[in-house]
Amino acid sequence: MKLEKIFKEAKDFLPLLGTDYVEFYVGNAKQAAHFYKSAFGFQSYAYKGLETNSTDCVSYVLVQDKIKIVLTSPLSSSSSINDHIVKHGDGIKIIALWVEDAEKSWKETTSRGAKSYMQPTLEKDEHGEVVRSGIYTYGETVHIFVERKNYKGVFLPGFQKWSSSYETEPTGLKYIDHMVGNVGWNEMNKWVKFYEDVMGFVNFLSFDDKQINTEYSALMSKVMSNGNGRIKFPINEPAEGKKKSQIEEYLDFYEGPGVQHIAVATDDIISTVTKLRSRGIEFLSTPPDEYYKAVPFRLEEHNHELKEDIETLKGLGILIDADEEGYLLQIFTKPLQDRPTLFFEIIQRVGARGFGAGNFKALFESIEREQAKRGTL
Ligand code: FE2
């Protein structure tokens, strides 16, 4: 079935304009902000902290093209943010979604069974007003609905513009393509149903453990999308294998379900990955020669011509997958904090709208090599 037709089946009781921001709870937001600036090329954007009368927590907002990330740390032991960090380590707490009407979004979702995180709340300053509301999703992760049509200030009320004498060259990251959640054993369908019933999403792609497996481990995945296709949330659950899967490792170290990776889109993955590597970002190991030898056949099968030089892609460890609509190039970082939990994917789509299913095996074998080094396979 054509994707457009599938997307039309999504319910429109929760129209989403896009991803608004992604908020991380981290142990040391000041240092994390420096890392995301220097390594990923994010720019300073907004700030709140003691200087702006925020006594509970400090937040740095970073921007690159359409992507906004917020890095938040508590300022005292009494902040509830500590509990999240103690349990999960650094990780993503909030996936904020941009809406026309935050109160209606909250009513539509809570009346369908969502657990409330934040009742509709009006925040204002001299630049206007913002309404936010929120609901829980898997684990302790939440969705916040942001209505900002009456706001002209930088980011949100309570924040001030953050100017820094240190800025880096962007690396070409443009927008969030998809964000993946890892959930517990036998919980994938529960969360698929949550996104269908509570948020009006549709399931437009599914992968079972027969498709996603290696000699040692397996997982299952279903991709959920909202009606305009702008928001895509694949949901993974572990499956039985001979050894421990990467999803189980994540669940052990995050101590529960949470966001596994953010996939960010670029128009020029060769330039982006070259810059990221030169700034110290580590990626999963390059697949063996046989992988790259098979690529031309996989493209030919679908009548696509690779515009990029395959040796360059191989040199950078970039993976290639093709489907009937086109091809895609992708690569995965190693975990971005000490616990083997959250990582980034860099993706360039040349027509293809899939998720790199043809790369799953190569990718997982690469992750298993890392797990073996950590003693968690
Ligand atoms: Fe992905």
C-alpha cells in the first residue's frame, strides 16, 4: 500500500506540526552543552538558570537548522530531576511536539487513556505567551505539547537569549527524521496501541525477529507515524536469541524503557560524517568488505544509481540501503554517554522512505562486537 494512503488512516484528532524540542536530563548541562556544540556543531540559542531566577534547574538550548535540543541539570538535591538521572543516567526525558492547541491536545489524549504529566499551563513574559501540556509515554519519557503561536521571544518564557563567544561550524544536521523507543519484553504491541488509540498514529512498517536477527540476538520493531508523516516513532522490543540483544542491554543500563536513538537528517552525509569524525564522534565499526561488494547489486535490483563514491562511503563506514522508491545512507554513533544507552543516527534519504532494513544485520553484528568488548553480549 502507498504510504500516503496509510498516513490518511491516521486520525486527525491530534494534529502535530512537527517536533518542537527534545530535552535531555543530564548530570552536567554546562559540559554537555559544550560537547554538543564542539562535536555536533549545535549553536548556542537560549538559557535559563540562576541568572534568570530559575533556582531548581539550569537549561541550555542548542539549535542546528530545525533541531532544538535542551540540556537540563538540577541545581540542588531537592530537584526531582535528580531521581531521573540517578535511575537512567543521562538520557532523553521529553519529546516535545509542536501543536496549534495544547489544551485540546491534552484533552484528546488524556480522554483516550494517556496519563497526564502536565495539565495545560499558560506561561508568559513580555514577548507573549505559550501554552504547554504533557502526557507520559513509555517508561518515564513524556510528550509535551507546545502551543507557541502567540509567542515572539526566544524559545520559551523564562529563557533568555544565550550568546556565547564560542560557536562552531554546523555539521549539516537539518531535522529529526525519527526517534526510536526501546520498550520491555512483550510490550511493543501495547505501545503501538497507545500511539494508535491515544495519539491517532498509524503503524506503517513492521519488522519481526525473523527479519532482524544475527547469529546471537534478535529484536522486533514497528514504525508509528502521525497523519502528515512528519513524526515517526519506531518502537523496539527485544526477542529471544542465543545471547543478550542490544535492546536488553539498553533496558538493563537505562533501567527501563526509553529513547534509544535520534535519527537526524543531512543533505550531505559524506560532509557531515567527515566533520563529526574529525571532531571526535565515534561511530560503530565499518562492516566487512563483503557488505560493500554487495551494495551495487542491491541498488541495481531496484534500478537506482548511487551518486556517491562507494569507496568514500566505505572509508567513512556509511551504510547503504535501497527500496523501490530510492536509496538511503546511514551511520550510527556509539553511545553518547557512559552508559550504553542513547545514540544518534545520521541519515541521508535519496528517495527511500524506509529505515535501512537491509542494513539491520550488518548493524547489529557491529553492535555485538561493541557489546562483546563491554562484556554484555
Ligand atoms: Fe533509526
